[in-house]
Amino acid sequence: MDASKLKAPPFPEEDAKMIISTRIRVGRNLADFPLGPGLSKAQRLEIMNKVVGALNTFEGDLKGTFYPLEGMSKEDQHKLIEDHFLFK
């Protein structure tokens, strides 16, 4: 995944100002793991750690913060709900 290889014109400045964040959704299984309903808790944690490891390599405009649902502080949870990034 290399954002510099994307062929997309830049947004007009007015449109670009409306973009606050970007979400990446992983919608299929990883090699060596079953699909979601067949995963154990240990496998879910292993996948999360692999994905977090990959996300931590992002730089520049792709760099961000990962918030795990389990173990998230009440302050982070409240802030993400207020900013409409996390839903009850």
C-alpha cells in the first residue's frame, strides 16, 4: 500500500478542508486464519497485533492512531464518540 502510487487529482481546497479523517476497513480474512465467525479470542488478538504492526509502519498523511475497543480509556472513548468516530 503506497499512497504515492495513487493516480488521483488533488481535491479542490474547499473540499479538502472537509476531510477530517480516513478509515481503513479490513473486510476479508488474512491468510492462515478462518473468517470472522470461526476465530478464537487468541486468533482475534493475533490478527489485531499483525494489523497494528502494519499500521504502525505508515508515514506522512497515512499515519494515525489505532484505538483498540477492549482496554480503551473512558476519556478516549468519550472523545471518539463526541467526534463521531465511535458509536455506542
